[in-house]
Amino acid sequence: MMNRSEEAKELFLSGYNCAQSILLSFADDLKFSKELAQKMAAGFGGGMGKRQETCGAVTGAIMVLGMMKGEEVNNNDELKAAAY
């Protein structure tokens, strides 16, 4: 069984962008479909829309963190700190 970093690497090598690769490797844990993960992260390729800005590996990880820790973040300083 591959760990998430190995899975993300394989996804990237198969043609997904960095953000898609990260988000897809967590899709099952986040309880959304691979298709949704792929679509959500599509625009982050090439460093935010091919602008060579922040790598999709970072933005994908931030999306995962938000999905894991972002629930009710506005009303809870502890959760907000974990998400930021």
C-alpha cells in the first residue's frame, strides 16, 4: 500500500497537476469523489493558473487542511489556529 506522498507522486507522473495530485490522494479521507477533487484543483496547475506562483503542492495541501480543520473555524480560535 502506498503512502499519500507516493500516491501523489504517481498521480503527478500520470498527468495530474500538483494540486490535483495532493487533493486526490486525500479524497477518500475527505469523503468526496475523485472527480470532485480533480475538478476543484484543476485551476491551480502551473503555479496558480500557469502564472508560476505558489506550487499546487502547497495549495493542494492547504485545501486538504481546510477540509480537515476548517469546520466552524470562524467561531473557534483553536480550530482557526490549527487551520492557519
